[in-house]
Amino acid sequence: MANVAKKVSWSGRDRDDDEDGRAGETTPLLNGTGPGAAGSGRQLTPSSFLRIGQLSNVDLNEDIHELETEVPRQRPNEIPHNEKLLSLKYESLDYDNSENQLFLEEERRINHAAFRTVEIKRWVICAMIGILTGLVACFIDIVVENLAGLKYRVVKDNIDKFTAKGGLSFSLLLWATLNASVVMVGSLIVAFIEPVAAGSGIPQIKCYLNGVKIPHVVRLKTLVIKVCGVILSVVGGLAVGKEGPMIHSGSVIAAGISQGRSTSLKRDFKIFEYFRRDTEKRDFVSAGAAAGVSAAFGAPVGGVLFSLEEGASFWNQFLTWRIFFASMISTFTLNSVLSVYHGNAWDLSSPGLINFGRFDSEKMGYTIQEIPIFIFMGVVGGILGALFNALNYWLTMFRIRYIHRPCLQVVEAMLVAAVTATVGFVMIYCSRDCQPIQGSSVAYPLQLFCADGEYNSMATAFFNTPEKSVVNLFHDPPGSYNPMTLGMFTLMYFFLACWTYGLTVSAGVFIPSLLIGAAWGRLFGISLSYLTKGSIWADPGKYALMGAAAQLGGIVRMTLSLTVIMMEATGNVTYGFPIMLVLMTAKIVGDYFVEGLYDMHIQLQSVPFLHWEAPVTSHSLTAREVMSTPVTCLRRIERVGTVVDILSDTSSNHNGFPVVESNPDTTQVAGLRGLILRSQLIVLLKHKVFVERANLSVVQRRLKLKDFRDAYPRFPPIQSIHVSQDERECMIDLSEFMNPSPYTVPQEASLPRVFKLFRALGLRHLVVVDNRNEVVGMVTRKDLARYRLGKEGLEELSLAQT
Amino acid sequence: MANVAKKVSWSGRDRDDDEDGRAGETTPLLNGTGPGAAGSGRQLTPSSFLRIGQLSNVDLNEDIHELETEVPRQRPNEIPHNEKLLSLKYESLDYDNSENQLFLEEERRINHAAFRTVEIKRWVICAMIGILTGLVACFIDIVVENLAGLKYRVVKDNIDKFTAKGGLSFSLLLWATLNASVVMVGSLIVAFIEPVAAGSGIPQIKCYLNGVKIPHVVRLKTLVIKVCGVILSVVGGLAVGKEGPMIHSGSVIAAGISQGRSTSLKRDFKIFEYFRRDTEKRDFVSAGAAAGVSAAFGAPVGGVLFSLEEGASFWNQFLTWRIFFASMISTFTLNSVLSVYHGNAWDLSSPGLINFGRFDSEKMGYTIQEIPIFIFMGVVGGILGALFNALNYWLTMFRIRYIHRPCLQVVEAMLVAAVTATVGFVMIYCSRDCQPIQGSSVAYPLQLFCADGEYNSMATAFFNTPEKSVVNLFHDPPGSYNPMTLGMFTLMYFFLACWTYGLTVSAGVFIPSLLIGAAWGRLFGISLSYLTKGSIWADPGKYALMGAAAQLGGIVRMTLSLTVIMMEATGNVTYGFPIMLVLMTAKIVGDYFVEGLYDMHIQLQSVPFLHWEAPVTSHSLTAREVMSTPVTCLRRIERVGTVVDILSDTSSNHNGFPVVESNPDTTQVAGLRGLILRSQLIVLLKHKVFVERANLSVVQRRLKLKDFRDAYPRFPPIQSIHVSQDERECMIDLSEFMNPSPYTVPQEASLPRVFKLFRALGLRHLVVVDNRNEVVGMVTRKDLARYRLGKEGLEELSLAQT
């Protein structure tokens, strides 16, 4: 069953060679009995390490609390995806620089001119991110267009052939087989090579930008699988889009370029070494995500806002400006290349993978009277979105329980592909909605049983890539679709899209959502005209746009960034206000029922995701209640053996260790002196930076920052470092490697206060000290993410290994 | 001379009844000899108060440093606007909540439902901010349109009359007199009633959002003067716009509404009392500023970005979404009202005070070849902008020295008004550029010496409100202006606008900048076509737009927000990329010479403005060098007399006092227990919250948070509180009023680290502690703002009372 949970989780690897060397935990409190440890794991184990606060500072309530939570000892692996669980599997990123002596020395050596060089490098990297993201988007677009075109032409010829002489079931078979086989390949590579490439990648990138390290998420291999996977899913006719995955792709590109090396390719270009730390990498990944959005929707400002909404801890003007630059370059590159490809070079008419096309504001402005109607559409979108999410939630739970093996996942994907084709075929077959072919812009008009010179209107929606269908729904002249077609299409596509999201294929949910919304929005517009007997002239295209916004908003619940993305994708700011109203309404209504799709999936993975603010009613909790205790501390000059033992201790594989005063004669004052990370200790041990106990005056070997950077981000596990028995007795001086000024909070600080500090500075470890600056506890991401606002007020999630 | 400096400064009041009760300082180190104290004032005075760190923790270097800086004892008032000076006059805002027991008790009492009510109130306030800001913008627009229309019609009739029969000097006289008298009124009210209403208000709002308290800046009186002042300046024909001041107006509206009372009107509506603290108020002011931008330019997203760029400490999704809501409501209100006013109700065609008009992207797209040309225009804009700023800098210095009296300021404003009219008249008179009136959309066509059916083209630029001139330059068909006209206009308007900015009138610099840029941009476009003999067809309107962007970017140096504002004002996202390139180039080139206009004026006022990051080369400084020391501390249970003495001490009017353990027998450990603010102490003293020393066990009077909120934001000065000799001997227990978990940093933390914490959390006081949690110093805004990156690396500003 542990295997089960593994397979469907994002990391998806059995032997999880995590970026930090091991699939360890950050929370220093988990002293449970190995990976199967139960519940919140707040049990104390005997230990020979210097543990501070174990008895003296843990007050009585805390002890009682621990006893209480220890009682229900069910095995967490049996409920791997309980909503009220927080996984200990995920590491945190360090957005805070470890300001140790090495770092400060380097920074002090660098003069102003050198800083300018660094700054210029940042801009160059952002330009490269933009260009590469744009090119990848072009590649996807061109390949999809050609392959899908080929497929549709083959099927169309086949249908045309069999329409006359009967035997359309052959056409269906051909279509379904084509789809299923293409999807099979797409699903195979994802399931067997890189499971983290499944889905749109947006939840994963959200987590990454939030500060959670998702294994493999920004690797080159993931990018390759993602790109191929998206192409195959879209060509395979699934109800998916290629836009969402662009965000993931952009992020991987950014992470790769900014580090100047690829571990997948085992190449180190020896450039951009200054940027080899979490802080810088995360900034560049923000730029990559923005560039991805920008390439997908032609929405550079929307991209910037997306990155900021999801990732910003602290708004930094220079960073924002660079992100914007990357976004602009990205959409510009895409635009140039696609314009050249489409033969109208220089005119720059394709700013994004999907363009909603020109909404002529003169013809299609809105009036004040329409605003209540738009709000009503927002309500509908919110309800439909909530329904979509709820269905998908059940489906995901089902998948987690029963469809966990890669081969089953591939089979499911093939099944969905075949069913999608079949549904489409049946719908087209049964439809009697014929439209004159004259003047329409349908790419693959299916005549089927229509008269000559006419085409089947249902086929424009089903027999086409979803992007094209969306644009058709926005812009086809009034009367192109009859209400029945739209209604049936909405219904079918809704369930297909819902079934499709969560399959083991690379694919996004943006376009299907827009398509569902555009269909019912158009239907709504038509009905409105009809019901009011034409007294309200509702342009179906405009209502399709609002419906699309409502449905998408109801599903993903993004706010400002989505408004701007929609605004930019329409190339027109006129609709800004109604789109904002619709999205806001959809969000409020949707949130009333169930949370957004991405947040839901993040929660299903039990990711310790930090929201913007601490739960409003959490002022009653203080750092003392929240923190993990006891804390494993190190002394400033520590025995190597102790360090090795602490790092090897599987029951408490912490990642950050407070360093305390090592003066042996003042036993009672163990004042905090600094903080050192597991990764730093590993590097120290690897380089044998220690001296014999007898020769403490001998200066120990000096390390350079470069040594730490070279090991970043995949520090070897402690098991791979051999320390001899003699060496165990040596001493290691941590003074120059520890961060001498870690952020601290007093025990009395309230949870919101702790949360604010933690979130605003993007911390990984926050030391809790008492009045005498002695370490009493440690707050990490999980300690804060555990508290959540539930239906009945504050609730606490339990921790588990998942 | 002190008076001189006062008068031109933003606070502009001789008896400065500051919001915090007194024009005091925050820096705890200024122990100089009263308001005239010199230089950086790092001298130690004997004191009977508990001062910590005075000898023990100040290291030798620090002492030497102090001796050195003490040597040049020139009176700072003689160089009141030295660039290297930091004023101690400005208080800081407290963006960090004082989480004392009262606050926590209140927060804990509030349940989830009550929090929802608070949240709904926030939304209601934002909606009201949007509506009111929109209405104020409408009011300004309508009044200006009518008054300016009246003026131009009168002058035009006069000119038409005298053109035939000669004696046009009468017309000039009429025009100049009209302008001068209107401007006189506008200048009088600003100079004599509320000097802080002068200028665009953007630097002031930037400072406020940055966390600096500018006296009177968000008062109702300021709003009234601002609105009237703007109307009069624009009607008076100055080279100014009414857009910039909308940002200030929106901010005042926000501050007023969110507090539910007006001190100017002496009305307390007893609503929104929960929001009576700096944190909440500042959030609403962000929304107000955004609503102002939104109303001014029809740019809701641009408004949000403006607020974030200038104000955000910590990006908060909910806050951003509310700001966006306020912006949207604001532009929507303006749009609705103006649409109704213009007779085409419901069509919503006037989203902002200025609309750049429709740029038809089909006709006016850009090609890749044009991009280098745009970049070149950015360079030109950067150089011209830098020139503008440099000239304005000299002019401002001149004004500070010689034009300090209000009456002189009024005379200068009148002079500028008269000269503007004269220059315009002469230019029109000398121009021989006649254009056919047919098909043009000129509002007040002046025939002058043109043939019948023609009008003077120079007059479209000069004889019009600047907004209309900008739109004309963007959209008039090619050939509407001859190059000579544009060149002369650019030259003249450049100097006029430069002279005008900084006058004692309410007026913005956005529109004049756009106008200058549009003029030379159009000229550039025409020249380009001419020089390449038509091989490059440069649409003059498009080049006018790029020129406008370049010039504005060169002057104000805003980045992302300005790009989006320009994009939204054109109602079209097509030009996003070139506008971004132009603005970026203009900023880079401009920054090479001199800083942006707003930053320059902020610096001239010696405001302790915190930029985004600490200077890059400041890693060599640590908290120990940066902090102010000695710190005046209070004991947890303190004698009332001591408190009164400390608060009354004019040589060191601190605003925050660390509270230390009061146990008398452990003299050596004075561990930090909390932080209390001057304002809190004042309220405690006012309410006589103390007990006799003999009855320490008696519970002292309880205060409610309401008592503190009622006093906010204008706490009475300590002098107004009478404490009898008996009461002086009483004891006051600070435990429940102090913030028990103030943020602290160790002495070893580097300046960038301290800066980041301070800036990210919007702090006002940051306590520096040693390893035993003893207070050794205090870091306030001025200590951080002192360090700046100059031409030759890090430089330190001196502190002065200005």
C-alpha cells in the first residue's frame, strides 16, 4: 500500500533520490519509529544528542497534548490521502540566504562593478528564459498543428468515404484507435519515465514557488517528457489543452539555464555559479513560470501576476521587472516565430498559443444593464466549477485507491481517449445541425449527412483541437450553432474533461474549462435573446467569453492574474470590468462549496503549502504550542561522531540544527549562536573539514563557497560518506559555516506573527528562543501548515510519512 | 533660515502639530542639543534613565566613528537641502501590529463569523473608495471641461474679433490676465491653507506607502485644496495635468473612509473602528492610490501595480484583490458618470480622465524592424528626461533658497501662468502652419491669419487643455502638423513644463511629459519617413505614442506599472512590447545621468525613504555598526516619573522603548521583554493607569483597545498631560500593553539582512540584542535609510533636523 501511495504521488519514484540526498523530513520533532510512524508522531525517544527544551521548557499542556495525539495509532499508510494529513515527505526550499562567514566574505570582496556584472547576468538569463520558453511553445504548437491536422484529415477522408457507402463504424474505429494509440505513447512515457510530468504541472509549480521542494519537478528530463506528453495528449484528441504545461516547461527551462548546468545531461557549463542556491533559483523559476503563461496566452502582464500571486514572498521591484522582461521576450519570440511560420512574417499576429481573436470593442461593448447578467453567469460558473472539482475529487480518490499501477494508468488513459473519440463521433453522427459552409472558417468541415455546401456544426466543436473550438465559439457569427448542439456539447465535454483531468498524461485544464464555459455561455446568450424575445440583444460571442471566464474561474479560482490573462488574451481592455466581476463571483460561489482544483490536488498530496495568512482565528496559539520540540542542537565545536550520528538518525532526519554555545562550564546557558543546515554539514564531512581533538589550535581546512555550490542541489546522503572511527573522535568547528544570525521568535509570539515572519521572508527554519536566548523549539513549514481553517474553525492536520 | 526650509517642505507648517502629537524623531540616538543639533548627532549625553549598551556593547570602532562624525559641527539648517542629509522630522508608520495582551484578547474573542464581517467591511470600504474616487475624478473633469471651455471661447472670440481689426495684444493681455488670475487663486489656497497639496502628490504618497508619515498628507482639508487647486491650475492654462493629483485624492479618500471619521470635520461616525491603526490604514491607502490611477488613466491593473510597486511590503493576495476591486469600481464609476454626462449613457466609453483614444491595431501594428527605432527613441527619451530632471533640480534648489515665502510663491505661479499664455500666443501668432478645418476634430479652431476654412495648427497644441493636445497628437491624420510647429512646440513646452513642476499649485507632470514626448515623437516619425524618402512608413501617431512613453519614462522612471498604464490607456495590448522596451531603455539611460523626478524630490526633502534592497555593497556593515545606541529602555514595572521624564526629554524624543526585566537583584541580565510605543505610554498616562508603589498588588485600571484607537492617530503631546508629584511616584505596569514579541536581530546580522527583515515586515523599530537577549541597540528607518549607493560606492547620509 505504501507503494500505491508512492506511485500516484508527484514524486512517483520508489527509491526517491531526493534533491537533498534523501527523502528526509524537515520537522525536527518526528521521533517516530521509522517511515511507518504514526499520527502526529509527537512522541519522545531517548537520545544521546544534545536536545534542548526537552523537559525544562515544554510546559504541561504540551505534554498532555502529546499524550492525547499519541493515542490513535492507526497506520497512516492505510489512509494515504486523508484530507487531514500533512506529508512529511516534502522538503522546504531555503529562500533565506545562509549568511555565514564564507558568504559574507565573498559578498564583501565583490565590488560595485562586479555586482553590476551579476545584475547583467540576471537579465541575460531572463532573456534566455524568455527566448527558450517561446521556442518550446512554438515547437509544441507547430508539431501539434501538423500532427493533429494529419490525423483529422485522415479521419475526415475516411468519414467522407464511408458516409456515402455506409459503414461509418470503421471510421469510428479508425478514429478511436488513432487516438488511443497516440495517447498510449503519451501516457507510457509519463507513467514509466517521469510521473511528475503528469497533469498541467501548475499545482507542482505553485508548490515550488510556495517554497516546497517537489522532487524532479525542475529537471530537464521532466521537460522533455512534458513536451512530448503534451503533444501526444493533444494530438490524441483528449479534452485537454497545451497551455497549462507551458508554465511547467518555462519553470524547468528557467531552473536549468540559471544554474548553468544540467544534472540530467551531466554537463556543467561553469557559468552562473553565483546563482546556485535556492533563493536565486526560485526567483528565476518565477520568471520561467511567467514566461510560460506569457507564451501560452500572449499575456505578459498576466504571467507576471501569476508568478507573483503564486510565488512572491516579498515584492521586489527589480525582480518583477526582470520577470516582466522574460515574459515579454517569451511572447515576442513566439509571436515572431509563429508569424514567420504562418507566412506573414513581421506582422506579429500570434502573441500566444491560444489567441481569443479580436473582439471588436466598438461592435461588442457592454452596457450597464448587462452587468447583473454577467454576475449571474459568474454564479453559474461557480456552481459548475464546484461540481467539476467535486467530481474530480471523487475520481482522484478512486484513482489513488485502485488505479495506482503505471500499466493500469496507461490503460485508463487509452480508454479515455477511445471514449472521447466515440462520444465525439456519436454526437456528430446524431447531430442534425447543418450550417452553410460559405463564409465560415471551419478547419475540417465534416459534411456527413448534411446537404452539399453545408457542414455538421457539432463537428466544429468536437472534430477540432480544443483551442480552435474555443475561438470558433467566441467568433462564429450568431446562428452558427443551434442550442441543442451547444447543450449536448457542454454536457458531454464537461464529463469528459472532468474524467481526463488527473490522467497520467501531460495536459492542461485551462482550455477544456474555457471550452465548456464558452459552450454554455453561448447557449446562455442565445437563450437570453430568445426568452426576452430579442429585446436584449445578446451577442453570443460575448456571452461565450463571459461563460468561459466564469467556468475557468469556477474551476481554478485564480483571481487577479486570471482577469489580466483573459484581458490580454482578448487583446482588449474593454472587457476587464465584466471579466473581473464574473471571476470574482465565480470564485466566491465556488469557494462556498469546495476549493479550487489546484488547491484540491495540492491538498490531496498532503503538501505543506503555506497560504497567504495564518488562519484568522489562530491568535490563540503561540509559538510555544506550534513549535516542534525537543530540538537537536549542535555545539559550536562539535565531535564529528556526534554530527554523523545525528545526521544518520533516521527517526529524526532534521535539516536544520541550531548551534549553541559550546562552553562546557556554563551548563545552564545554552544560548543560540547560529543555525547550520544538513546540507552544509554533509559538505563539511565530505571534505573532512575537521581537526583532531588534541590539536584544536590547528586551523582546520578551509572550504570555499564554491564547494557548497558544486554540491547544490543534490547533496549526497550521509550514508555515502565514510567516516572512520578515528575521524569520529575529531572535532569540527562550525563557527564559520553556520549562519550566525538566524531569525528567531520568542515563545510568546502568536501564530499569525510567526506565520507572517516565516512567510514574508520565505524561511525554512525559525528558531524559538526564550528570554535568555536559549533554544526551546523550532518552527518549520509543517508546523505552520498544520493549522487550517476548517468548517468548524481551526483544525489541525496530522503529520505522516504518506 | 529654519523658517525657509519649513515653508517649502511638504509639511509646510511652522507649528507642526504632527499626527503623533509632536514633531519628534524616531531615532533613539539623537541626543543632540535640541532642534538645532548638528550633523549625525552621535554624541552621548549624561542621562539618569536606564540606558543599555552605553558602554559595554559599543565597541571601540564605534566610539572612534562617533568622535569623527562629531567634529564638523556646522549648523545643518544652513544647508537644509543638502543631498547627503536625512531629515529627522519624519515619523515612520507602524506596519507591524503591536501584539500586546489587549490586542490578543480581542482577536481571541472574535470568532470566525466576526472575522467574516470584518472582511466584508473591508470590501465595502474598497467599493466606497472606488466610487468616491471615481466621482471626484468626474467632478474635476466636468468642472475643468466647462471652465476651460468658457475661457477658451472667450479668448477665441476675442482673438477672432481682433484678428481682423488688429490689436491682438489686447487678446494676449486678456488671455494672460485670465490665466494669471485663475492660477493666483489656485496658488493662494495651496500656499496659505495647505502647502502639502502642492504638486502632484505622488512623491508624498510614495513616501506614505513606503512607511513615512508625511504630516497632513491624508487629511480631508488637503483633499479639498487639492481638488480645487487642480481645477484652477488646469483652467489657468499651466503646463500641467490633472491625473497625478488623482492618486493623492484617492489616497485621502481611502484614509478618510477607512477610519470612519474625519478630524478636519470633527465627526466620528463610530464605524470601522477596527481599522484604526497604521497597518489597516496603509492597506486602504494603497487601494485609494490604485483607484486614483485607475480613474486618471482608465487603468485598473496599472493602478494595482502602481500601488504594489510603491507600497507593497509583502504581497498579499486578498489585499491585492481588494485593491483591484477598488480600481475597477473607480474606473467603472467614472466611466458610467461621464458616459451619462456626455449623453451617450450605457456605452461606457470614457474609462479614464485621459483616454489615449483607439489605436486600431490592424492599421497600426508594428513590425520587427521598427524595434531598434523604438529603442533609439527610448534613448532620446531617457536623455531628455534626465535633462528635464536636472533642470528641475536646479530650479528647485533655487526655489528653496529664494522663493520661500508664500506670497512670493503665488507671484511665481502667476508669472508662470502669464508667461505660458504669452509663449503660446506668440507661437500661435508666429506660426504659419495652416490646416484645413474640414475633417479635423479640433475643439477650438483658431483661424487667425489662416485662410477661411483653415485653422492654425500650432493652436491645436497650445490653445487647448493638454489632455486634448496629447490625443490630437496621437490621432490627427498624417500631415496635420508641420515639423517646424512640432519642433518649436516641443522646445517651448519642455521648458514651460519644467518651470511649472514644483510651483506651489496642485498639478501633475504626467500629461505635460506625455505631451512633450508626443510632440517630438511625431516629429521623429515624420523625419524618419522624410529621411528614408518614404521607404519606412512611420505612422506619426504611433511614433507620437512611443515618444510620449519615452519622455514620461525618462522623467518619472516608473517601470512595470507605467507600461501597464500606457497599455491600458491605449486600450490595446498590441503595443505592450514596444512600450516596455521604450520605457526600459529610457529608464536605463536616464538613471545613468540623474534619478527620477519623484525620487529626486523625495531626496531633496531628505525623507528617510527605504528602497527595495539595501545597497549591494553593504554586506560589510553589521547591525552593530548600523544601530543607534544607547537605547532608552523601560522596566516592566516602571516609575511614572521616569516615564514622564523620558517622554518629555526633548533631546531624545524616541517613539519606541524596549521593555526589560525589572528584577532589581539581577543587575547584569537586562533581557528584552517587549517593546512599547510612545503613543501607548501617552494613552496610559492620560488614563492614569498606575498604582501607588505601596499597593503594587492592587490591580491597576484596565484599558481597552478602544482607548488606544480613539486616540489614534493624533496622540496628545506629553506636555498636555498633567502628572502630579504624587502620581510621579506611582508605578506603572507595562506588561499587558507592551508588545511581548518584538522582532529582534543579533548584532552580527549584516545590513542587507536587517534591511530585508525591516522592509519585508514594514517595521518601525527593530531591537538589536546580544547573545543573552540583552538590548544593545535599536534600528529604525533612519538608520537604514542613511546608507546609500553613491557614485563612489557606499555613502552615509548625515542626520539633521532640517
